[in-house]
Amino acid sequence: MLFVLPLAFGSGAAALIFEVVWFQQLELVMGSTAASLAILLTTFMGGMCLGSLLLPRFAPAEAHPMRVYALIEFGIGVFGILVLRLIPMVSGIAALRGVVAAACVLPPTLLMGATLPALARQAAAVKRRVSWIGFFYCANLVGAVLGCLLAGFHLMRQYGVAAATYAAAAINLLMAATAVVFAGKSVRADHVKELPATSGPGAIYAAIALSGLCALGAEAIWTRLLALLFGASVYAFSIILAVFLIGLGTGSGAGSFLCRIVTQPRRALGWCQLLAAYAIAWTAYNLGAALPNWPINPLLPPNIWLHFEIDFARAVWALLPATLLWGASFPLALAAASNGQDTGRLTSGIYAANTLGAIIGALSTSLFLISWVGSQHAQQVLIVLSVIAGLLLLLPDKPRWPALMAAVASVLFLVSVPPVARLLIAYGRYAATWVGKGEIVYAAEGRNSSVAVSRFANGVLTFHVAGKIQASNVPRDMRLQRMLGHLTTLPNAHPRSILVIGCGAGITAGAVSIDPRVERETIVEIEALVPTAAEDYFSEANFGVLRDPKVRLLIDDGRHYLMTAKERFDGITIDPLDPWVKGAANLYTQEFLEALKQHLNPGGIVTMYVQLFQTDLEAVKSSVATFLEVFPNGTIWGNPYQGKGHDMILLGQVEPLRIDLDEMEERIGYRGGNRRVASSLAEVGINSPVDLFRTYAGQKSDLAEWLSAAAINHDSNLRMQYLAGLGLDLDDAASIYAGILAYRRFPADLFVSTEGRVNSLKQAMHRQP
């Protein structure tokens, strides 16, 4: 039986590489909302559940399991390569793209679900066969850990989705070839029957389904909380998933050994569920109250890899108890339900029940529970369900009092589950460094993200999304946000219709709205709580934009909206999350920027925020190079802080940009008329067109040498998020911006004036960057 373990290991590794690749590809097509991710998860896990159920019905028990397994692995590899080619084509489908995209991954996931039941039949001829099936499951999960880390930290970062897909397919084909070799050498002995289970299987299947429900429901909650604590980079998600799989795999191995010594596996399974209730409370307390207050400053580790080690240790501390118990539940359920039937059918039923419960758990928590009742109460629900699962198995047997006492004691653990720390919602990975520095006046968990607002004694308000300050009313942030809006409309000859992707505090959208030439403004925001908080706390700074009758608010993923919308705009402005946040790079790819260009009316303008802090030089170069590849006439505008770089704006237009400084004087309103734009700029220290346009920092012709080795950010690699994820603890903004300015030349063909403003601008740019 030992020869089966490497096969199970390889299957798990390939499956997780495919999962990482497909989720990244499908997010680009369907968006990064909780609903779209739920569809992806349902398809992936639903396919595996269905594949597990179908295997015993389509592959007769007499068929050699190694040959069946070889065919399955070959099919996964072939379909995996086909999916790589098919998913990008879905982007061109206007209707039902989610259904079509999900259907693309269904065939290989069906086959993935069939691998474990197929391998289980190889154990039919040996004693302690259930124990061996548990070891196969353990090996599969250990392989999944390798696949998760390999995809997240190396293949996707260095090579992109194509190379990762081919690597996974190669593993599948290798496993298929190895199985064919073993099929010719292995000999199947007579079937060995085991003692029948001591009770009906219904309670066992219900308990293992509830175990799966609690495990995936908890994973959805805990991944979200740990993403706040670690920073929601692709590396953080890989670490969280790897630790979860390590716990499941280790627990499965321990449970498989336990199956060899326990005489009542059903009772052992029941106690696993009761103990899991306590373990959920342990994790809930650590993630909600303890870990956010550990005195860890993300800026102290000398390099990001050491910080990854700290994150890994914290994840193990919080997640391991519960995941060990859930992992042990699978082999114990197999042992409890075993009564001498076909091992493939036995494994199929238990695996399908566990997976079906997992689907329900993941969907219910991510789509409903978190946004309805919050993480605290959602975890309390999971504790109750774990207790119910344990009692289903333990109450039929005597003595009942230990189980009843344990269930009653779980009430104490229910009340120990804390609400999520408001400090964590607001400041995420920097929570411990912000203790006592301000009052968090608003904090809430939404379906797609968590939102908070902080107020300080000096009157400063900060707006937080996903554990990160995304906007504020401090001068440097107000300046950036107002510039982003006004640069979208002022150089624009006819800014009648403007699209704003990302509402945030609404300050950029407000700057757009007060231009009297704007007739329609569409704001697309992924999280419904964001505009609510913006209206309640930033209405003065954003000019009450969300109450403006010409403004339309849509709750949707910005990329998904643009890819499916038919409307064209005179201007589009984008203010994404930090580039290291998983999914943010979707808005910086060449393919998305090409879509932006296609949605522009003639003379239209695109503006995009680019962060220079908490990222690295290569990530900034990637974003600039990708933008200028699509908009070769594009320009860069800086927002320095204390004379040094902080962040900047990219401005793109299909036609060469011409800025008449005299006309800008009229549009801003300095010569009479509507002075709201003038007041808006004056509030951030911009008192003339010269003040605004002296922030010019360069264009493509200036930066050819600086961008010579920059990586273009494509849908197929999302290179930017992997680059930025390695620099999220850096603050090299000053040196990055200085490096850009070193190549800046005054653009004689960009500015015109009949009243001498060009010379004034040239002097102003010379005096101050």
C-alpha cells in the first residue's frame, strides 16, 4: 500500500495548483465579490462532490483501481490545459458568463473528486483498509500543502498561470504513468470484510457533513480575519491555506492511526466534534482579541520573508487545534460507517457528505452570516453545530452524561467568543501600533470587506477598508483625492459622463461631481458599506456626492462592471486598493486598461492612482510601464509630501494631450462663474493652474531608460501583485519618485498659453518637484 501514498500526494499537489490558477483566472472574468467567489467555490467543490459520488457508479468494483486512477489523472491533466485556453474566451461572452466560466472547470473537478474513491479500492484487499484510506487522504492533503505553497510563492510569481498549469498537468500525467506501471505489478488479494458498524450510518453521514460545514465555514471567517492581521497579499492567503491544509493532513494521519486502536470509532468521531467546538472558541478568541494585540510591529523584521515566518507561526497557533480535529474526523467516519462494502463506495459517500457540508458552510458564512450577524455570532453558530454533530453520535450510547456535560460546558465557550477587535478592522496588520491613538467611531463587516472610520483629537478623520487607511481628510490625502477627480475633468474638453471605480470616502467622486460640465457620474463600489460610511462621515469633504441627483451608485466589482458594460464615458478614474492586496492588480493589467480605452468617447481621459509607499520599485515600474503601453500619450502627475514622493496619478488619453493653461483658468473658475472647483483646489493648497500642473512628473519619452526592464502586468501573470506583495513593509516612496524626476524634462508640446503661464509653470517646476 505504500506505493499509493506518492500517487495521492501528487494528486493533491496538482489539484491545489489548478485551484489557485483557476480562482485567479475566474476572478478576472467574474469579479472579486463574495458572490462570484462563492460561485467559483461551489463549482470547484460541487464538482469534486459529484465526481466522488459518480465514480462507484461508472467504474465497476472489478476494474483495476490503478488503471482507473491513471485514466482519471490523465483526464485531469488534459482538461486542466483546456481550461487554461477556454477561460479567457469567456471574457467575450456578454450573458451568463459566470455560468459558462463555472462550466469550464466542472469536468476536471469531477475527475478530481473521483481520485480518492479510486485509490480507496486499492486498499480493499488489505487488513485495516479504512486506516489505509485515511493515510491516502493524509498524503493527498500533504501534497495539497506543497501545491499551495509552490503555486503561491513560486510558479505564479515567477512564471504566471500558463507555466503553473503545465506544471500541474505534468504532475497529473506523471501520476498516471506511475499508476499504469504499478497496475502491472500489484496483485489484489481476496476481499477482507470488517465488522459492521454499531449503529445506522445516517448519524455518521450527518456528523461528517456538519464537520465539513463547520470546517469550511470557519475557514471563510478565519481567512478573512487573518487577511486583516497579515495583510491581504497573495502570500498571506497562501500561508493561511497551507496551515489549514497542514492541520487537516496531520489530523487525518493521526485519525488513521487511531482507527487501528479504537474499538468504537463512532464515539471517537463524536468526541472529535465536541472538542472541535472548543477549538473553534480557541481560534475565535485568538483572532478576535488576542493576536491583534500581540506587540508585533510589521516594520521591524529586516525582510519580508522573516515576516512570512511570523505570520506562519501565528496561523499555526490559531488554526491548528480545530484543523487537527476536522482532519481526524474523516478516517474516523470511514471506520464508523464501514460494514464490508466496496471501499470505493464507502469513501465516495463519506467524502461526498463532507464536501457537501463544506459547500453549505462556505456559502452560508461568506454570503450571509458574516454580513448579517458578524464574525462573532457566525463562529458561535459553528460551535453549536459542532456540539450537535457530537451529540448525534454520542447520545445513543450509554453512559450519556459525559457527552451532556461536555455539551453544557460548551455554553461557556460560546460566551467567550469576542467580537472582532475594532482596531483590527481599522488598522489590520498595524493594529498593535495604533493602540490608543484615536477613536474608532465606526466599524462593520460587510459581505466583501470590512470598513471603519477613525476620528482623532485634532479633527482628522481616516477611512479604512480591509484593514488599511484608504482615505482621510489630512492635506496630503485630500490633495491626492481632489487631484484625481479634477485631472479627470479639467483637461477634458467635454466631460459629460464620468465613471468612478472605487468610491472610498467619496472625495474623488465629489471633486468630479462639482465640475459644472459633468452631467452624469457613475460610481462603482464593490462593498455596500463603503458609500454608507462615506455619506455619514465624509459628506462635507466629498460635497455630498452620494446625494447628488446626477450620480448613480452601483455595487459591483469595478472590473466586472466595465467588462460587461456597453456604455462609453468621457472620463474614467480609478482608485484601487493597495497594489499588494490580492485582486487589486486586476485593475492594473494591460487587458483591463485596453478595456478602459475601448469604453472612452473620443477625447476621453483615464486617471489612475499609483501608490509609491508600501510597495517596491519593480511594482511601481510595472504599473507605469503597463499604463504607458496602453496609453503611450499618457503623463504622470505627482503628489509629493514635504517635498518628497508619496503617491502619484497616471493620466491617459488616446490622442496627444494638450493643456491650455489660459483655458484652465476659466474652467477652474478663477475668472468668475462657478467657483466650487476653485474652492475645492484651494482647500488643498492649489491656487492656480500653475500650482496644479507643476505636479507634472514625466511621460513615456522621458522614462524609456527607467522602464527598460519593467514587467508588463498581464491577466495571465498579475505580476504586479506578486512584486508589490514583497514590498508591503517598505517606504521607498521618496527614492522612487526622485528616480522618476531624474528623467523628467519640461514637455514643450504639452502646455500652451498666450498669457505667459508656460514660463511661470516652467519656473515653478524648476523650484519644486
